[in-house]
Amino acid sequence: MKYFNSFLIVSIILLGFTNSYYGGSNTKGDKMKDNIYNIVVKDIEGKDVKLSDYAGKVLLVVNVASKCGYTPQYEGLQKIYETYKEKGFEILAFPCNDFKGQEPGTNEEIKEFCSANYGVTFTLFDKIKVLGEDRSPLYQKLISSESVEQGDVKWNFEKFLISKDGEVVGRFRSKVKPESEELTSLLEKLLSQ
């Protein structure tokens, strides 16, 4: 027992030294915890999608709704998708009914609405929750990232820009249009890195 206690103390000291020597919370392992690549979501067809499949691309994650004052932003989203998709850009759109029931449709109805009204060709995902205890793990990570303003999503069409290494680097509230200079200037910077 005496030897085990000594071994335990030495191990703890070495672990502390190793952690402080390699930068503590800035280690590669901790950086991996900060990115979104360990999350699996479902697409609008109900199939699992590993977000790690998007490694090396710049992503815009947005919660969308069909019956919202911001719904016309689908047009701007499609426009920037067409402009930047060949440069390594993807939009991940997550229908959400958390805000005054503005996305009541089924996945099939949502898909049809987006296609018929806005010609959407970017990826649509399964309807999710972005608020409350049953909030999706992706949105839990997005709203708690230390690199952007933290806290709950306030409304539909809030946007998060994700760098090529899966880290949240920008957060834009609903009123910021997808094709705005504010958003596209950061997007272009990320694509050039």
C-alpha cells in the first residue's frame, strides 16, 4: 500500500508537470474538445452525418424556419452557397420549431418548401431543438464556445461560422443577412486560410 501511494503521488506530479509543460488548456486534446467534429447529426432524410466529414471546409450553421419574418434569408443563404461552394464552403441548415412554432412542417414538407420557394441546394438536416434541456449537442457546443458571444440562440436564422478545423469563429444574430459584408468578409478570410 505504501508503494502504491508513492506511485500515485509521483503520477499526479508528473501529470501536472506534463499538462503545464504542454500548455494546459491549450493542448491539442483540448482544442479537439472545442471543435464540432465529434458530433453526429441526422440529415433531413434521417441518415446519420458525422460533422467530421466536413473537416477542411468552412461551415455556416443556421437554424431555419419556414414561417418566420426572416424566412426570405433562404435566398441569401442560397446566393452565398453558390458563390463560395467551389472554394470549400458548406451551409448546414437545421429546421427548428422553438420560436413561436414557426417551423411546424415535417422534414418532407420543409424540404419541398425550400426547394420550391428558394431553390435550396445546400444541406438540410433533421428538425432539432436549439433551446432547453433537450437542445441538440451541436447547438450546446455552438452557444458555449468561448470564441464568440455565449448564450441561447435568440431567434430563427441565427448563424455560426465554423473554421476549417471545426472551431466556432463567428456568430451572427438573425438580423444579419447571409450576404452582408459583415458575414462574407469573415467567410472569405476563413476560406483563404
